[in-house]
Amino acid sequence: MGADGPRGAPAGPLVPPRLRPVGVFDSGVGGLTVLGALRARLPGEDFLYLGDTARLPYGTKSADTVARYSVQCAGLLVARGIDALVVACNTASAFALPALAAAYPGLPVVGVVEPGAAAAVAATRTGHVAVLATEATVRGGAYARAIERLRPGTRVTSVACPLFVALAEEGWTDGAVVHAVAHRYLDAAFAAADAPDTLVLGCTHFPVFAPVLREVAGPGVRIVDSAATTAEAVAALLSARGRTPRDDRRGTLRLLATDGPERFARVGAVFGIAVAPGDVELVDLAQPPPAAGTA
Ligand code: DGL
């Protein structure tokens, strides 16, 4: 075949491949912290975000349930048509990446645990890191393993903070209740003489508490999360696959939720994503998804 096409026939106009959105999911609004960093890093890309609000929280569930829910979330996004998937949930990243790779071979998938661990090892000077995460993420030990891989010998103190998920979904990010909960979770780890010097927010719901956590943990403690490093990882992945930055346009955003779209829109504003209630589409993961390209 020559450059002109089969048997020398003149080639038709070159139609660039249709670029599809990057899919992003979390159990709820938490992944919006990652979405914000993705949109800042890749402003020309379109994003399709799903919050599985009907089944939140993931962080108290078993590994098998989290993997099954995650495959269902990805299935809906894949059916709508996406070019890559960001698992903007640490709990799902800890348990579902193998199941997602098996269910959707060929789909590039980026989780948030490795990028969060990379941010933590880059920040720590003393080699003692605190990981705040859901019960399931702490139980599974994914952060401790990822940090050990990146910087062997790092000491990791993990603290399960399930109430922060409920507070974030409520849109409560400050005030007496949040301070009391933060003290209850952090005081034991940060009162010690050999306290961690770095605190990694190992749940995507937690970055909204950073100002309170800074007060409670102490001014010398570095607070990091996975949002910026995940956005870098996604940019590198798209570029490695030959996708040039779409700098000539402003990307679009579509938001989906499995329950309470009005609530999602309201709390989404706390997470820096301003949307009107009518802009969040209610979806049902139990229904067969629409065929790709028809949405
Ligand atoms: N945002 C999710 C995470 O990063 C979990 C919240 C939940 O428990 O559903 O782990």
C-alpha cells in the first residue's frame, strides 16, 4: 500500500481520529479534587466524571465489593466512550486495578495510590510519613507497600479516618465538629516526639480538610495528596500514546451520579467544581448502558 492508499487510489481527506473524554470515577464527590487537578493540567481535554453516590462509602466495604463496584463504574464510562480512565478513589485504586485491567484490556487506567505515594516520598525529610485513608485502604496496606517500593525503609503510620468521608459528603470542611474529629484521629500520631513530618491524604475526599489538618498536625508538617501527581501521570500517559495537548480549546465536563444529583451539585461546589443541579445526570448502573457514541 502506497501513501495514496490501496493500489494508488487518491487518499480522501485525512480525518483525524475522534478524541474521546478521559473518564474519572470515585464513590462520590471526593474524586472532584483529582478532577480539578486534571482540568488544570489538561485544560483542553474533555472529562466524564462519575460519582457512585448511591453506594458510597466504598471505604468500609470488602475488597471484592469495591472491585465489583469499580468494574461497574468503569463499564458505564467505557460504554459512553472514553480514551483513558482515572480511578480517582484510593480505595478503588487499592483493590480494583487488576479487575479493571482484566475487564477492559487495552484501556489505559491510572490509579491514585502510586501518585500519592510518590508525593509523600518526595516531601518527607525524616522518612516518617502518616497516611490518612479509609478503613479499607489502611487494611489493604497499598500505601505502605507503594511507599516502601519507592523509598525502602520509610516508616509509615496509617490512620483510618472514615468519618471524614461523611463530613466531606456533607460539605462540612471546617468548624467545631471537623476540628474535634481531626484531633481524635491525629493527636496520637502527631503528639509523639518522633511524629511524622509528612501527612499524605490517602483518600480523595480529604484535601478539603487540609487547612484544619495543618492546624491540628502542626505547622511543620507537610501535607500532600495525589491530585497533582495523578494529573502529571495522566498527562504523561496521554503523551506517551501520541496524544498532543489540545491547547486550542477549552475542554468540556460532564458529571454523572448514581443518586442525589442535586446534592452532588451542591457539595461539588465545596470541592471547587461549580455546577448547576440540572448539570448532573442521574445514571443507573443496574441498567444496560447506552452504546458507545450514542450518549
Ligand atoms: N474517595 C475515596 C477514596 O479515595 C473513598 C471514600 C469512600 O469511603 O467511599 O478512598
